[in-house]
Amino acid sequence: MPVESTQKMAGIQIASNPEKADEKRDEEESEARIVEEEMKQYKKWMESRDELIKKADQKGMSEVRIASLMGHSRNTVRKSLHRG
């Protein structure tokens, strides 16, 4: 059975349970890793999107046409074309 302690902080009693705190920290770290992985996948998707936009531009397709076909704004297409 976990040992609980009570602390007073600014007149408020706070019950602490080290095992629950560890579980909560582990859960938060796990959620952070999941979000980090999603962000890495998004970055790869963005890179492939930009490559496709550049390829269409090289084939002579207009920014408006690319935007229309990809479901992006013309400004998004323009920014993609001007990235390094």
C-alpha cells in the first residue's frame, strides 16, 4: 500500500503519493514522446509536400493550379517554392 504524506503549503493541505507522482510523470513523458514522434512524421510529410510542389513547378504548372490540386493556398505554394 502506498504511503501518503500530507504537507502544508500556504495554509493548504496537499496529500502526496510518490508512486502516483511517478506514474503521472511516466505518463506525461510517454505522451510527450508520442507528440514528438507525430511532429517528426509531420516534418517528413512537409518535406515530401514541398518536393511535390517544386516538381510540379519545374514541369511548368502554375502556383494557382498547384494550390488548387493540393488543397493549399497559393501563399503556401509560394512559400514552399522559396524554401531552401
